[in-house]
Amino acid sequence: MKPISLEQELRGNSYPGRGIIIGRSADGTKAVTAYFIMGRSENSRNRVFVEDGQGIRTQAFDPSKLVDPSLIIYAPVRVLGNKTIVTNGDQTDTIYDLMDKQMTFEQALRTREFEPDAPNYTPRISGIMHVEAGKYNYAMSILKSNNGDPSSCLRYTFAYSNAKAGEGRFIHTYQGDGNPLPSFEGEPKLVEIPNDLDEFTNMLWTNLNEDNKVSLFVRFIDIETGKYETRIINKNI
């Protein structure tokens, strides 16, 4: 697989939905992740990311306009020891709780399916980063309907051992805009990861569709020490 230009990929897709990027900085010293949300409805656009302990959660920007919180208010990022969990829904809590009980990432997600938002049946996308004593591995998952048939759930897990410097993987919920929204297909896309946190953050935010982008989270974790730096950008400020 050849790497794609993440800049061009985002610029050329008006509605990838929610997206997760996980990888390793070009100099090999940082474990990198990013998560963004987009929205077409007023309810989806009425959100911000706020810090919550070592992770983040979504919150209504204007609580008086919040209609249905069930699929839009959740904790996208939580930290369990040396593991960082990043997802597009409340399966973050499922992964956190069950891995805390010694289940694996994949086993935890066996208890969940795609979102019940017919006719889209939005995929649940998830990532887990394991950083410990200079070693870094990660995995990504997608749970999706069987080509729009909700009677069958397709489950895919992709594991990346000894993550290579300068490489990352990008997975998102939708192929693009549509009605119903077409689910992501294939394995996570190979992308390049730079060294600079602010450069990466600005590139992502600038190239997400101006009308549909809502919030962006980016984190660089030092692979030797576990210390991290975070950037959060909200369209609603």
C-alpha cells in the first residue's frame, strides 16, 4: 500500500464524518493520534470538545439547542494506564471497562455493533494505542452493517506492531456525503505523520470541510516517557 496525501484526502471529501488517525512521528519519538467530528444537522454541529481528565468528551455548545444526546455526547478519548483509547462513540467506555477487566480490545468490541441510526447505520470506529517503555503498538477497528443490512454486523480489526516512524493509518465513518451515507470501505488508509504537533493540527483543521467540520483533537505521546501534548480546536468558540 502506498501512502496517500492526507491533506488531499480531506480536502477532496466534503463529509468523511468522524475520523481517527493513529501513527508515529517521522523521527520515531512520538505516538500520534487525531480525532475529528463533523456534522450536517444543527444537533451534530452544536458540539465542542472539552478536556476530561486525561481524555476528552463532547459537550453541547448551546445546551438549549440539544435535541438528542444519545449518539453525539460521549467520551471519544480515555486513558487506561499505558493505553489510549480513541473512538467515535460510547464504545470508548465499553473498551475502557472491559479492558480494565482483562478483556482484549477485540473482545470488548464483540459486545457492540454499528450505530442504530437507520438508514445510515454509522460504523463504530475505534483505536487503541499501547505505549510502554519505548515500545509502541496500536490497533484499529470498524464495526459496520452488511452493506446497509442491519441484520448482520461486519467486524474488522487491524493491528500494527512496532509502529513504523513517519507512518499512520486513517479510518473514517463515511466514504463521502450521500443519503443514506455510504460507510467506509477497506482497510485504514496509509498516511504520513510529521514531527510537529502544531503543523499537523493546523493541516488537519485547514483541510476539513469548512461547513461541516465541528471539532478536532490531536495528541503526541512521548514513547519513552509517556508524557503527552494535546491540541483541541472547536469551530464553536
